[in-house]
Amino acid sequence: MSQQLSLLHSPRQKVPYLATALPGDTGTCGQSLEEAHRAVLKSYPKMHSMLVVRHGKLIYERYYGGFQAGMLNDLRSATKSFTALLAGIAMERGDMPGVETPLTEAFAGELPRSASPLLGRLTLHHLLSMTSGFRWITGKRLGEPLVRNLQRSRRFTAYILNLPIDEPRIGEFQYCSCDSHLLSAILSRYTGMDAFSYAKEHLFGPLDIGHAAWVPSPEGHSMGHIGLYLTSRDLAKVGLCLLGGGVYGDRRVICPEWLEEMFTAHTGGYPAYGHYGYQCWNGVISGQPYRLAHGHGGQQLWLLPGLEAAVIVTAESAVSRYKNPRGLLEQHIIPAMTP
């Protein structure tokens, strides 16, 4: 275990390259970004990094608490958004069936005998939008007490497919990590590759992301709900690709129509986080539309398309309580970009 942690948090890796510019070169107030930095030092003791990219350039970058640019961040539930990106790539390539595919078809030959008869009503769309109706418990801060039972199981997929389904809840949003993991298992079934291997070929490779890790489930599927580790700069590359409609450099990596589906509000979500699309949050912050990949502890990739900007925030993930970095955007970062 100690060797694994050393690998995941090694500071000796090559720092990913990003084109840089001064904040003022992009019409951004550098003083306001420095105020955000001072706010982190004062009020966010568990912060690891804060980066801002705008107009295709990295314009601000700070690390905290001994964290360094070459070190990997435990993205926690921000992993879910990457699972959805990979599903979209696989569907466009024809490696995986579309969103209306029933789960009974996706898991044909693997369905437990005790699975709910309502399972036939669920599709990949229900998983992507977290509207499956699986019986689950979710707290106000997205806590999921039952996820411990899932992660103690030797067969994640069977555990989830055996869950009761509450018919009135089908089509109604409930934050449920089970939905996310089933997407990863489906990707594995159809492509013959775990999500990490598929990402290295079709997402991380095109973005020149070479230093990464993704924890597998006991069956060998990449965990679809948590487990992905990336550097902060590589998160910024993903942000630039998404802001560019799925294009990075001169290469189209992700279908723009899929990104539109991901970022569309398919359900009302939760007021504290926003509406929910496909495995990501969206809404308006300080008058600006946003899309958000969010993970426990404050692992966040914010897209602000109206400002041609992305904000990356990472922090210690092994915490029970934490302060949401959203306030940094509202009080300092967005005002730095707006007249």
C-alpha cells in the first residue's frame, strides 16, 4: 500500500506543459486573483492547488501545503464526469450502444436472478442522469452511507444490480454513485477494456496526459464513481478541451454534440450544487453559466464558457468536512474576469 501511495503522490514526475500568459494579457485582473490566493491561505487549510486558464492559456497557478505541479490529485466524485466523457467517446466510435439501451440488454447474461423486474425499464440515460430509482440514501452534502457496503463488496456490479428499485423514483434525480459505476462496467463489457485503458487510448493520449492512475473495482473495472487521479495541469488540459467544444490543439477528441448532452440540465439536481446533466453539474454563478465536475473535499473543475475560462481547485480528499471553494469564484475569480 505504501508503494502505491508513493506512486500516486510522487513529486518527481515531469510537469505537464501548458502555454502560459499573464492575467492582464487576457483581460483578467491579477490583483483579484492574488486576493483569491490570500483567501486560500487564510480560510482553506486543506487546499492543494488553484489554477485559472483563460483564452487557451494558463494565467494563474498556485500550490499549497507542500503539494507540487507533478503530483496526482485524488479526484473523488469528479471521476464521474470522466466516466461520462468516455461513454460519449465510446458511443460515437460505435464501441458502446446509445443512451436508450436498456440495462437488461447491456448486462445480458450477467443479470442476477434476484434483480428487480423494474430493471428492464432502466436505460443508460437513467444512469447518466442519475435517475435510475435504485434504493439509495444521499445526504445534504452528497454523502452516501451505503457506498461503504458497495465498496466492501467483492462484486460491485452484482451488488448494484441486486438493489431494489423504487418505481416512483424512476426518472427522479438522486445522487447515486451506483449509476456511475455501472456505466464503467458497461464500457468494459462492450469495449473489452477497463475505463482507464480506454481513456489512455482515446482521451488521455490525445491530451498528452501520461501521468495518471485509476483504481479498479474487485472485478477489474475502473471504478466509475471515484478513483481517478490526475495532476492539476492535466485537469486544466481537460478544461481547455471542453471549452473548445471537444477540440484540443488541432484534434477533435470528444463529440461536441455529446458535450451538449452532458452539459444540458436533464434534472433539477440539488440547489447547493446546481442542475444535473450527464454526470456533471450546471447552472449559473455570479451571472455566469457554469459546468462543474465536483468531488469530495473540493476537487473541482469549473467551466465558465461565457468567460472562455476554466478554474481548477484541488484539496485533501481524506476529510469528513470541508469548505466548498465555490466562494473563491464568487468573491474573487469571476470578478477578476468581469468589468
